[in-house]
Amino acid sequence: MQGSVSYNLLFAAGVCLVCALMVSSSAVSLADRQQRNAALDKQRNVLLAAGLVSENEDLNAEEVAERFAPIRPVVLDLATGNTVNDANAARFDQRVATSDPTRSREAPDNLARVMRLPNEALVYEIRGSSNDLEMVVLPVEGLGLWGTLYGFVALDADLKTIRGLTFYEHKETPGLGGEVDNPSWKALWIGRLAFDEELKPAIAIVKGRAGSVSDDPYAVDGLSGATVTSRGVTNLLRFWLGPEAFGPYLTRLREG
């Protein structure tokens, strides 16, 4: 009896060890592929925000890379808005930098509930043949109802008009706050104004329906049944477009 118990325990331990080794090996072998897929998804969302790909286009990796090629990743000193001479800008991971205490700082109190700011941040510039700015895509994040929303907002060459907004990661409730993924709702952002005449962030999601772009340029329709998520999107956009985040960078572009 005793031998039978020992055998069973040893057998179970052996099975657990083999399974653990298989899972670990799979995780290691798939890590590079997962990183490539994550980078590909982020590039596609930059393209979506910029309006360079439509929601219903199913692009493979090569097609995404081809569409993304004219876009220039730029690493900034977030505090000054100045460009950092970084040859590895395309590989810069802002979220990793934010989580590193040596590469980030505590954020000032803000409604978006952003806790830390990276010392350096990654933006995407689209320029013409004469190096004239055509569009800039900025990463944004902030607290929704159940967690942090991560996305991109694209601004036209005037640095006031919104070209697009998309979120690539969030935990909002499907059918409610999860409607931030709805193409019809995202289309409402195009042409709205992010800043007022004094260049202060003014865009906001309102309760109910907003007017037309010409009649109500600073407002976007609210998400039905998702007041907290709507407020969160307003807060995160105003924070990242403001003086504590990308404000210095946008000011430098306007002056340049």
C-alpha cells in the first residue's frame, strides 16, 4: 500500500514536471512571435487612427508594414517636447519606460488617473515630400470603468483637428463602454476640434447626442449606458493633449 502511494505521488510529480517544461518551452518559443504580433497590432491601430487603413480591411503583416512605412516614429523628451536622437525609435516601448522608475516620474494629480509619466515618449509623424507635417499620431491612456484604456489620437497638420481615434487595449464592458471599439462611434471624431481658440484642450464626450462638426466642433456623442467610460475618454484626451504631456511638443511644432 505504501509503495503504491509513493508510486502515485512520484508519477503525479513526474507528469507535473513534464507539463511544466512543455508550457515553459512553448512560452519561450512563442515570445518573439507574440512581440511581433503586438507590434503589428499597434502599427495597425496607428494606421486606423490616421485614417490610412479602414476598419474592414484585413491586412497581412507585409501590407501593414507597407502602409506604415511613410510614418516616422519619433522619441521625445516629454517635458520639453524636443526630439531625442534615438536610432531605435521604432523599438521604443513607452509602457516599459513608464513602468521603470529610472525612466519615468510621478504624474501630477489628474482626472485621467495617470500615475506615472515616461521621461521620453513615442509619437508618430507623417510628413510630405517637402518635410511638411501632414499629421501626428499621439499615444493616449487613462482610466475607464474597469481599467486603463490605451489608444491613439491623430491630429491634422493644423494640430487642432482630429483625424481619428482608436483604442487597442481596454477592459470596458462589451455593448456599453466597449463601444469605444465601434467603428460608427469612432467615425464621429473625424473633423472635431481638440483645442479651443486659446489652444486649450476642449474636446469632450457629451451626454446624449452632439451637434454636427460645424455646429458643435468640440463635442462627441456620449456612449449610452457608459457614463464613466465616456468621462474617462474625455479626461485622458485632455490630459495627454495638455501641458503636462504632449503640450510642449505640440507647441514646438506650431512654432516650428
